[in-house]
Amino acid sequence: MKYVIRVSASAPAMKPDRPLRLAMRRALRLTFTAEAVRRPAAARVAFIDEIGMVGLNSRMRGIHKTTDVLAFPSETRVPGGQIFAEYIDPESGFLELGDIVICWPAVARQAAELGHSVERELCYLAVHAALHLLGYDHLDEGPGKERMRAREEMIMAVLNPQ
């Protein structure tokens, strides 16, 4: 299946190098494949700094602090199930899944704190956000969170980033 991942950055310093972008794209494509997105689909990923993330998180969620990643799905979805309402881009014919915003400084900081590579952290955040685009959530601290974490672990095991 064809998946298009559009990547942008708020500033050149916020954009990961090519090998990291390729690893992130692989993580997103694997997630979409694992979750049975069976039509050509597209998602956007934007990298921003912490000041931008504080502003975005404040506007969108009412939380005035930074976070590592935010996901904005295009439509309502059921995890691992059907898409209730589809947005098909009339020009490309692709199913638009939504937007992912990653705080680039948080990726390196969290990788160091957790003792793993920047590649692994970036891939994990991409998988996590892609699952949000596909309807998964973890706010209930119960079955929804358990289901999402299980999917993350399965996809990360297959991905096996360095």
C-alpha cells in the first residue's frame, strides 16, 4: 500500500537528518500497515521547538506546558477497525489521516533520559502518534491504554530501531 508522509519543520535546526527521517517514515508506514489501512493514505509530520509546542498544547488542549508529541486525526476512527468518516483529498485521492507534531528538542532529551538512541525515541513517538491518528487513546488509564501500549510494543518489536 502506498503511504505518503509529508515532513516539515518550524526551522532548519528542528528537522532531523535524513537517516532519522527515513526511520520515522518506516515507523509510520509499518504502523499504518499493521493497523490495516488498506487504501493510499497520507499524514503530515511537523517538527517544532519547545516554545512552539507550549503554544500549541495550550491552544489545543488547555495545558500550558510542553509535550513531546501531539496528534490531530482527520476523522473519527475505531482502533483496529473501520473508519467512520473518510476525508479523501480530491487532488491526490489519498485518505488524509491527520497531522503529527513532534517537539524535536524533546526527542533528544528523552532519548538521553531513557538511555536509548534518538532513532528509537523518534520511532516510538511516531508509532504512538500514528496510533492516535487511527483512533487509539490512553487517557482512560484502563483498557484503552493497555490496548494502545500492546500495539506500540508489537510494532516497535517488528521495527527494532537502533
